[in-house]
Amino acid sequence: MINEGHMDDMLTVSEVARLLHVHPNTLRRWSNSGRIKAYRINLRGDRRYRLRDIEGFLAQLNSHRDSASGVC
């Protein structure tokens, strides 16, 4: 679990799902498989995502798209 003081750069499941244009269950499945790092924040096990991890995930997706389309 993480310290509550570091919550300012953390996003909820619904916030990240909206950013990525996916269903929240898709995001949960991705974090279960390790595709996106999730942090559990309380006894209930709610997930939070670091903004910089999501930015890295998006950059990686864009890199794969660019290389697949032949863009340099």
C-alpha cells in the first residue's frame, strides 16, 4: 500500500478508463496481467494508477503504432 501523501498524482480506475477510452473492467484486467501497474491503497484494495505510468503506457502504445505504420 502507498502513503496517502502521494495520492496527488494518482488516478482512479474510472479516470484512467476514460483517458484510455476503455471499459473499467478492461483496465482492471490489464493491471491484473501486469500490462499497467496498479497500486492498492486501502484495506478494500482499491486500485490507483500513477499518472506517469499511464503516460508511459500511452507513449509505448504510440511507439508501437508508429513502428507498425512505418513512421520514423
